[in-house]
Amino acid sequence: MKRLKPILVIILAMSVIAILSITAHWLLQQNSIGVDFYSHYVAGRALFMTKTSPYLPEVTQVIQMGIYQRSAKPGEDQFAFVYPPYQLFLLLPFFFLSFDWAQAVWLAINIVLITIGVLIAIPRPPKWLLFSVLFLYPFSFGLIMGSIAVFLGFLVLLFYRNLVTPVRPSPALQILLGALLAWATCKPQFMWLYTVLFVIASLKYKYWPFLFSLLISLLVLVSISFWLVPGWVPQIANNLVAYSQYNHSWPTITSFLLLLFSPKTALVLSGFIFLAILAITTWLILSWWHGKFSTLPLFAWVGLATYLIHPNSAPYEQITMVLPALIWAGQSAAGIPKRALYWFGGIVIYWLIFILGRLPEPIQTIHDWPVFYYLPWALWMVVQSKRSIPNTPALIPYD
């Protein structure tokens, strides 16, 4: 029966994906919503169908024509592809579909996966969380844009359950997780601090198959990338330089400091704050290693720190910050509604900010304001954990 259960789950998930894909395709017949996904789609077809580097100006031009119906103006998002080639490997099946079907299937898969991610990360989550997670704006916006941030959010939940919490995954699962984390490094600004945590956790629990798989998979992915696009490193560097010029993105903490100080002062203060964040992160990870700090508060801090250092960008990047709160809210007991209230409060605040952001003259950095909702919670989690450290349970086999 245990062997049959995963098969039934896969069949159910595939059936739901098929139904959602058909429904999404029917609803989106005259509309294309996956703007972010479209850039990956065009880049992938260029690489695998015509053997063209996805970083060339001609490919960027095709992306712009598909999105703007014209060439992008100076100062507009150029939508140039800025990921390593191996980011496209996992998306390969989509490049054989027409875009209307590719975006529908991608949307359906992400809806199902983020729901599965909640079920994996939280044993017996409350039903209200399963139904509401898609309405938290970072997830909603990520799904609409077709961003890989939603898929990475699923992977972070998967890694958290199997690598950070004391549940020993099977060697086969560890190998799969290592390969997935290697691929997830394609978006380093989203994953770098989480990756550090997952690697340290695997060292603590001696997950050698995972570490071996991570190293080998990363070497294979990078090697194949050089084989397909020998000059991808300087090409992606050029696109990143251009991106920084038209996007004018700063780390989140720097964006707020620029509202209060001159650019020079803001940058100096940002440097000190970044060093402080890294020092605190190192101290908390070491404390956790020695059993003097709890797992979920550490996860909350890592999620917050990731976003504070993250280059200021789209709201779906805030998935890094809200994932720990999702897990915490999902542990809410039936008679203790405070976690549910906090979770739904976040949903309301996000949509209020969305409305304010549609005003003729929106307030600068308004889309980053949710950080002030999650910052006190993350700090409270850290303080509470330092006051009372529960006994860390022994490793148990993965069931």
C-alpha cells in the first residue's frame, strides 16, 4: 500500500494539472498573461530549436515584439534573458508547445506544486491555508506573470521539509533534491542564502548523497551550458549590466535608505547593515548547529534576510520572505486563531498596497512595504527562540 500511495498521488496531481491546463487555456484564449514566462519561452526556443544564443539582441528583440508589439523604449524593461543556460533545461518540454498551451500548462503546474509544497512542509495543514495561499499577492502575481519564483517557492518548501527539519530522506530522494537545488541556483539572488542553509543542514545531518548530487549536478549543468553556449558568461554579464541601467534596482534595504539619506550615505549605511545581517545570520546558523536555536525561527530569519539584501524587483520576489510565515501559520491549532489572523492580515495588506500602487502617483517603494509587516514577526520568532529552545528531535526516517 505504501508503494501504491505515491503512484496515486502522482496520478491525481497529473489529472488536476490536465484539468487546470485545459481550463486556463480556454480562459486565456485571447490573452497572454505570462510575461516573465514568455521571455524564458522565446529564449528556450532560440537555444533548442534554432541553436541560437538566448542572450543575443535578436532574441531580445523577438521577446519585446511579443510583449510590447514593438521594440522597447529606453528606460522600459528590455526583457533580455539574464539567466544561465541551465535554467532552460527544466523548461525544455514547454518549448515544443505553442505559447498559449505552454503558459496554460505552466500556470497549472505551479498552482498544483505550491499546494503540494504546503502539504509537504506542514503536516496536516488547515484547509483555509491551502485555499488561501494562492491569494497572497506574491504568489498571485507570480502565477500571473509566469515567474519561476513560484516554482522556486515550492522547491524551498520541499528542501525545508527534507533537509532542515529532522526527517531523514531516503538516499534516492537526497539525490533528487541535490539535482533540484543545483538547478535552483539559476536564480542566485532568490536562493543563495537558502542554499547556504540547506548545505549546512545537510552537513549537520550527514546527507552525503545530497551533497554529492548537488556538486555533480552543478558541474554537469554548467558544463552543458558551456557546450551549448560557449560565451554565455560574458553575454549574460552584458545583459545584466544593461538590466541594471534601465531597471535601477537597489537592494530592498538600500531603497528605503535612499528615501532618507543622500545616495552616498545610503550606500555606506547599507554596507554596514549588510555586514550586520551576515554576522547575525552566521551566529544564528551556528547556534542552530549546536542545538541552541530552533529551526523555524532560523528559517524565518533567512527568508527575511534574503529579501532585505535582494535587489529591489517585482512583488513575487517577496515569496522568499513569506514562506516561513506560511509554515508558521499552518501550524495553527483549531482553538488558537492568532496565526490565521496574522496570515489573512498579510493577504489584506498586500491587496491594499496593490490598490495604492495603482494610484496616478504611487508612493515610492510602496510594493516593498509588506516587509514592515513580516519584519516584527521574524524578529519576534528569533527572540522567542533564544528564550526557550525546545529539544531537537532525533532524525526519523522519511515516510
